[in-house]
Amino acid sequence: MSAGLGNVRKAGKVGSTAALARGIVVAGLLVCGSAAGAEPPPPARPSPPPAASDHRSPDQLRKEVLERMRALRAWRIVEGLKLDEATSARLFPILARYDEREMVIAAERHDIMHELGPLTDAPHPDDARITASINRLLAIRAKQRALEDDRIKDLRKVLTPAQQAKLVMLLPRLEREFARWVHDVAGHPGRADDEP
């Protein structure tokens, strides 16, 4: 395998942790609309996975962890931006709308990254298929950036400039924390692969 393809594979592994964390963070905003008017829960790290005797399915466990992360994210946004009820009621539906789109993009990216592994590990890699996958990946990244730009434009209509700045600083910090938690829960304590 060439060095360039090895880097693509490594980037895929690194990016998959970030994509998973980003997906969880994005999913975390989906519930924020309903949590905005309620008394926010105290900040707490999501619980570790339950004992082996637990009979919940992996999907049930994933949903429960996402719900906990959503509640934490909502609380952190409300507290960090000092949002009142009216602003929260306008902000969280915007975030939820974009979060749904983000989840679709993350799933597409995940699928492409999984295609690249076997393509690059093949005894005779198919350059045309690899190039097509990389082109699709680049198109998805452009789509992601456009979505982020549109979300910021819509959020600016609701938030004050100071709140906008606080949100821009808060969201990456939350994504890093969630990535670390996901990494720890997956049995890899310490820094996540893609942390600086």
C-alpha cells in the first residue's frame, strides 16, 4: 500500500472517532428543544456502560447514552449562553433541524470510510473505485461545511453577538469532551485519537 493511501486509512480511523463524537453531539441537540423550558439537570459525565448482567440491547444502551448527553448538552448551552426561555425556544428548534441533516451526512461519511478500508487492502487496489470514493468523501465534506455555514447564519438571527461567540467556543469544547467520553467508554482511556 502506498504512503498516501495509508494516510487516507489513518485519517479514516482518526476521523471515525471524531465523526462518532460529532454524531453523538449532533444527536444531543435533538432533544434540546424539549429540555429548554425545563429545569436543566446538573452537569455530569454520562454513566459508564452497565454491568454484563444488563439485558438491554446495544441500541437501547446507545439511545440512553445519547439521551444523557443531550440533557448535558442542553444544560451546558443554556448555562453557557445565559439563555432565557424565549431565546431557548427559538434556538433549539434551529439546532435540531440542522442536527438531523448532520446525522445524514455523518452516516454517508461513515459508509465511505468503511468502503475505503477493503479497497485499499485489496491485493490489487482498484484506483478508479478508490478515487471515486475519495471524490464522494470530498463532496460530503463540502456539503458539511455549507451546512455549518447555513446553521451559523440562522443562529445569528436568534442570538446576540456575545451569545454567538460563546456558542462558537462552547460547541468544539463539548465535542472534544464527548469524544473523550466515547473513547473512554469504548475501553480506550486517555486521549481520543483525534485530539490535539
